[in-house]
Amino acid sequence: MQLAKMLNISQSAVAKWELGKTEPTASAIIKLAKFFDESTDYILGLTD
């Protein structure tokens, strides 16, 4: 719930990502990368 609020994304969207029912959009991946101070490649699992 906190992550959804910080990213201005619905809680249900985050829950669906966690359950593997959907994948985040490109804009959500960018928000996640900024929130966690990581590269989008890292978020996508392309780098360690």
C-alpha cells in the first residue's frame, strides 16, 4: 500500500505485479527505478 501511494499507482496494480498477474507499464518501471534509486535495467533484471 505504501509503495502504491508513493508512486501514485493503485494498490491493486501493485498487488497484481506481486502476484504475477500483470507487469508494470514502462512509466511504472521508470517510477520504480527512481523510487528505489536503481536503473531501469536493474528493475527489469537485465543487470546485477
